[in-house]
Amino acid sequence: MADSQPTQVRSKDTRGVWQALSVSSALSKGLIQRGFKQPTPIQRASLPLSLGSPARDVLGMARTGSGKTLAYLIPLIQRLTASTARADGPRALILCPSRELAVQVLKVGKDLARGVKEGSSSGASRMRWSLIIGGEALDKQFATMSSGPDIVIATPGRFLHICVEMKLDLRGVELVIYDEADRLFEMGFDVQLREIVHRLPSVRQSLLFSATLPSSVAEFARAGLSNPALVRLDAESSLSPDLKLAFFRVAPDDKSAALLVLLDRIMRASPDDRQDAPQAIIFVATKHHVEYINAMLEALGYATSHVYGSLDQLARQRQLRHFRERQSSLLVVTDVAARGLDIPVMDNVINYDFPASARIFIHRVGRTARAGRRGAAWSLITSADIPYVCDLATTVSRDLFSNEEDIVGDIPRHLVDEKTERLASTMEETAPHLKSLRQVMQRGESMVQRSRSKASINAYREAKVAQKARARGLTDRVHPIFALDVAETDGRRMELMAAIGAYAPRGTVLESGRPRDDPNGKLMQARRELLERRSATSTRPPLDRREDKYQVGPLHPFFPVKLTVTAHRRRRAA
């Protein structure tokens, strides 16, 4: 489960921990059987409110991966299993921003309800679920809603369409849940949400969960929730303490080569070792970026999957299945998959294109460093991205450009050049179609840059200061993670310079380019042999070189500087 990872503890019977939060005995037993021994902080804070008497509306905020899914599924299942009353329409409604998240919630909800059924003879055995999402056949969804489901998990657009076409009666809804509410509004579902709320009964319980709280969500909560209790454990500026951040400055034309450097040097991902290769999610700006990066990695031998918004639903499910089953090690996605995809916890997240919003960055990196596991977020940034990095630094309260943090730096030039040459040869020899895909991606990139929202004014000021400091050499140029590569390269360079310095040619300029029987060449060769014989048989003591240093000046009133003069003397050692 992507949003609630089981917490392993030593205690054998922790049912009382859940029951202390007003969770029923049967549901507590089902949670423990599924490995959820201890509630997460968001569950500890929200469950007493949503399960209390009277039950309250809850506005819950916590970082992605903190257990928000169980925080609303537990009160939903407990409320519906405690009452056997039947309604003409659905009794509970869960609204999700994406199809993948809706499918994931359905899977988790059914599994949890099955645990209640095994531990009790309550109404869980009669609980019926319905999934209403885009990309599926309408006639099947009409039939599903006509059968009278208890719980509907839906995306807002398709659910409102079903409501209008079927004239669906929603007056029996007892509980409505808004999952990833900030994402719902970011994707433009505000009109559909307000229309759905207008069709709901005035007396109902509402649970809204989100990772961030933008103004649009706050306004909707004031109108759609009744005196909600705010549970805000993590501000939207928080990142997991187990998350390692690294930002690599690159030129726009070097981003593809820089990505290959990250895969090769940092992740140690090898095309030849697909089964044991570390998995990573690569976030890009548009579907054109997805198509190019996916084709490029496949041409180089990497096993990849890809997902973007307009991809066919069946193809999307197939790509995700391959990634979950480790048939592929890299998943290239747009922000449609920033949250909600039913995929395992990742150790690595790569931002090929840096987002213009700190909230989107937090959502992206929320795929890693969950449930006590360590993770890393690697980001490629251009000079145009620096202001957005400054905004992120302000949001997360970290000085990303200080030398002490060791977070921002360059990739060694020789590594980028090596991958650039490899990519160019691949395009010429085995994958000529990459050129056209790259051109389409570059046109899409220019559109993204034109439509990109502006960073804050202070961010542009800080970016200018950071760029000037870098130009003066006040900040490290090469990222510390490449220290070994730099040391190895510097060592080879010093060896080469030493070899060049020690090189003594056998011939002179008078012999260069002349035939062997040239008189001048023969004369110089004979002279050199004579000098070598004299040097070998000489018994004179070696020369003792000494230096005397003294100062002169100033040379002129307008140039009041004293110069240091060094005099060299040679004498025979005694």
C-alpha cells in the first residue's frame, strides 16, 4: 500500500492501541493481521475526532506517505458496518484526483473490510463497493450504480457525468471523503466538486485529507465542511528527515547526458543487470519528454516503463504492472503520477525537469523516504531553475546553496562529455528516430518555459546572489558526491603533466623533418653522442644553485609598489 506502510514492532498484541483511538475490536484485529501494529501520527490525531461521539468533520494535513488512506478508511468502514440501515443510493463517497489513486483506495478498502468480515459477523459481509473513473465503459458503470453500492470511489468528472445522466440521488450519503484535495483543485476539478457538494445532504460527515493547504482548498473547506477540526501534523514545507537531497547544475542541452551520469555513477544502474538494478522514478515536464527519455533509455539498453496523462488506460496499467513486477527498473512519468500510483516505495526519485512549485516538488519526492526507509531525490537544475530552487529552500527552511550543506553542485565535465558522445553515437548508429523525438521535446520545453509561473521576487534576488557567488568561486563547483571521480581525474591529469614535463626528445629542431643522411642532422647527432660520453666520464663536482632575493622600488609615484627581484648564482660545490 502506497500511503500507509505497515509498522513492525516487537509487541505481539497491540489491539489495545487501536481500540484506545475508538477503533472497534473487529477492525483492530483486522489491522493487526495486516501488519499495521501501530497507528501513524496522523491516524492518532484524526481517528478520535472522526470516530468520536459526535463525529466531527476533519481537515487533515500530513506529508505524503504518512498513512492518510487508513485515516479515512477506518472511520468509513466502522461507520458503515455498525449500521445495517439501507439507503436508496450510496452511503459513502470517496473522491480522488486520479484513476490510479482510486483503484489503489478500492484495493486497500476491500482488503480492510475483508478483515472485519473475518473477525466479526457484522455488516462488512454485505458491504458493496463501486469504482467510477474515466477511461472505463459507461454502460458498465451505469449498471454498477444501478445495483445500489454502499461505497463509491470516483474521480469527480466521471462521477458528476454519471449523476447527471442517471439523475442519481445522493441524499443518502452519510460520509464524503476528499482524498488529495490539493491535487483535486490543481487538476481543475473545482467546478465539479462544488456541483457534487450541492447534490449532497446538508447533514453528513466530511473528511478532507491533503498534503498541502493552498487557498483554494481552504476556501472549499470553509464552504463544504461543518466546523472542521484541523489536524496539521506536518506543514506543507516539511520533507522527510530520511530524505537526501542533491541538486546538479547542468546546461539545458546536457540534461540527457547528465541523467545518464546519475544512473551510471550514483545509482549504479546497469543495462546488463535488470533484475537487481535499483528502481527509480524520473519526473519530466510533458508527455513529449516522456516519449523521448523513454526511447533514449531503451535505445541504451535500460528497462523502462512510462506513464503520462493521455496514455490509454490499459497501456497505463500494463506499464505500471511491469514496473511493480520489476520487469523494468525506471519509470518515466509526468506530474499526473506524482501521487496516487500504486507502486512500491522507491529509494530514488529523479527530477529531470525541476517543478515551478515547491508543493509539486514535495509531492514528487514523497514517493521515497517513507515509513522509516531512507531515500534520495536527485534534481537536474539549469540557470533558469535557480529561482525556483531558492523558493524551495525558503519553503523547507534549508540553505541549499551553502558549502556546509553539500547539496548543490556541478557534474564533472568529463563525465558529461563521455555520455554526450555515447548518446550521439547511439543516435547515429542504432536509434536515428531519437533526433525527431528530441526536436519535439525541445518544442514542448519552450512552451513549458513560456507558460511557467514566476518565482517570487526574493527568489530572483537570491538566485542572482548565488550565481555571482558561484562565478567568484565562493561556492564549490563540483558536487561533493563526485569527489572520487574528480580525485581520479586530477590524479591522471597530474601524471600526464609530469610525463610531459619529464619528456626529453632525442632529436633537435635542426634534425626535425630532415632525411637521415642530412649533414646537419649527422653533425647534431655526433655532437650529442660526444656530450653524453663526456658527462658519463666527468669527475667534476655538481653545480650548487643559489638564489638571492631583494626588493626594489617604488618605480614611480603613481605605481607605489615594491618589486621582488631574484638573482641566481651558480658555483662549484666544494
